[in-house]
Amino acid sequence: MKSRLLVRVRERVAAMTTRAWLVRLICAFAFVIVLEMLRFSAAVVADLAWPAGGDLASQLRSALLETPWRLLYEGLGLWLLIGVIGRWPRWGWAGLSAVASLAIFCVVLLPPVLLAPQGRGDVVAAGPQAQPILAFVRRGGLDVHVLYAFESADPLAADMEGWGGIAKVDSGAHAAVSRAALAAPSAQTYAAIGHLLGHYRHGDLWSMALLWSLMGAGFFLAVALLSRPIARAFGQGEASGALDASGPPVVGLIAWASLLIAVPVFNRFDQAIDYRADDYAMALTEDPDALCRWLVATEQTDKVDPSPLETLIFYDHPPLKARLLHAMQWKANHGF
């Protein structure tokens, strides 16, 4: 039995290292290189056109540092995707969507809840100063009995992890603040914690995972419907598009077109849940001014008042001016 298994593994490895697979790998990386060059050029043009958006030299350095890593994981990801789609007759777009949904849920839900506390090196926060924060967290709906702290000089840094929302399961709940926040908590600290508690109570992690899963299903459906017509349009005849050298550019084009659609959709969704979390924080603290001071202290890197188009395409959080106006409107509506 063991011998037959080893033979099958060797055969599979040999099949994956054939010339066709090598050609697809090279084509995948070549396609990603072209897209990265376009992305890099677009970033340069954007910084030249809108210098208020950031320092050009800093953006160039960041892009140069990021590009090799992006090429590595994007190229490998596209190569693996082509191989998976090569099993299309057996899996179908619905089966691939189900597998992608499971992967997305694991990627979105597991790291923040299970890995973030260990990655930050959280330790139990002892002392009387932890009790008021812990009581506030529990009043905000996170059923924890221990407050944790992590090393950070930011007096407003905090994190509230847990399944929350739909699952109504608090076994994985975890509340942590920076040592600076623990040493001298302020009204802004409680506003920051209240905002994070709003995300927890509304189950925003679940909503985010569901949205990305739907986008993944839409991508596989688009590949199922469009890969052959696109291959024929570029003179590939009846080629499958996923099984020959034309596969990477065909599937890659569909993937990047899907991202162009997905990014503004996700940005609009993220902005909506941020407004809702701000509302939760203001209702919990009964101090809208503290939330505004927290926003001003933390939202200093982006443009204060971008255009609606910029907000839709480039901002996964509402811009500062819009959030302040929203807070002031909430304050007026609730008589504060």
C-alpha cells in the first residue's frame, strides 16, 4: 500500500514538472510582471498628478520593495489557479467556488482571532488600571474575563478579537490594549475600543468573509463563461484557455478585471461598517467628541476630503471629513 502511494506521488510530481507546466509557470510570472509594471507606472503617474496624496520618493521605494514579493506570490498563485482550473470538468465553477469560499473564510476569520494575539505577544494585564477597561469591554458586549496588553507606544492602540455577531460564540474572544493605553487610558482610548467592539458585535468579520466568498464565486463563474470566448477572440480557436500557454493571460485578465470590480464594492462595504462601528462607539461612550478626537489623532495619512471617485476607489475607510460630519450629525440627532 505504501509503495503504491509513493508511486502515485512520484507520478503526480512528474506530471506537474512537465514542459507544459513549466510553460504555464513562465507565462504566469510574465503576465504578473507586465501587470506589476503597469501598476508601478500608474502609481508614479498618480503621485505626479496628485502630489497631496503622498511623498513620491517614499511611494517609489515602497513599490520597489513590494514588487518582488508581489511577483512571487501572485505568480505562484496564478500558476496554481491555472492548475486548479485545469480540473474544471470534474469540479465545475460551483465546486471551485465552494473550495474558494472555505479558503477565504479561513484566511479572513482565523488569523485575526487565533494568530494576532500570539503575533503581538499579548500578556495578561494585571493591576487596578485594567479593571475599568475590562468592565467597559464587557459592557460593550465582548464576554471576556481577562484583559491583555501588548508592547506599543501608541496610547490609542487596541484590538478586540472574537467570532461575535452571527456565531454568538465568545470562546475565542480576546481583548487587548497597548501598555501605553493601559497606563493612561483617555476618552479617546474608550472611543477606539468602542469602535472595535462595534465591529465585533455586528459580526463584521463574518460579513467580510461572506462578501469575499461571493466575489470568489463570481470570479469562477466569469472564468467559466468567458475563458473560451476570450481565447477564441485572441485566435486560440477552441483552446480551453486554462490548459495551454494562453491560460495565464486569459485567466489573469479575468482575475484582474474581477479585482477592478471587487475593490470599489469592498471599499463601499468597509466604509459602511466603519460608520456603523462609529455609531456603536458613540452610543456606548456617550461621548461623540471623544470619537472625533480619536479620528483626528489616527487619520493623518490620507487626504482629509478626497473626491467621491477617489473615496470609492482608493479608500477602504471613510475619509476623515466624512467621518467627522457623520459624528456631528449623530451628536445632533441624539441631543448631545
